[in-house]
Amino acid sequence: MGLLDTLGEVAGAIAAVEAAEKLDPDAGLLTKGIAAVAGFKGAGALEDMLEKKDDSTSDAAQDDQAQA
């Protein structure tokens, strides 16, 4: 899943740069760079949160099956 995680983070960076350009068409290189880093880190954090949620959901399902 390492490649898929990286692709998700890159997609987040690209989306953040595009959003920055839409908000400020004259955005400088520094602004675009900051947006890219924020998008990269944000996408990674979102994926981690979703993975933890999936893990807790599967743990809860296993607990329910064990009790039944």
C-alpha cells in the first residue's frame, strides 16, 4: 500500500496547488510550495485517520461476532 499512499499524498498536493491558483491567480512560488506541502501532509493525515477508523470498525465487528 506504500505506492497507493504516496499517490494519494501527491494527489492532495496537486489539488492544494490548484486550489491556491484558483484563489490567487498571481500566487508566487512560495505560496504554491506551501500549498503543496500542506496538501501532501493533509492527505497523509486523512489516510491515516481513515485507516484507524477502518481498523476500529473491523475490531468492533470481530467483537460482535465473538459475543454472538
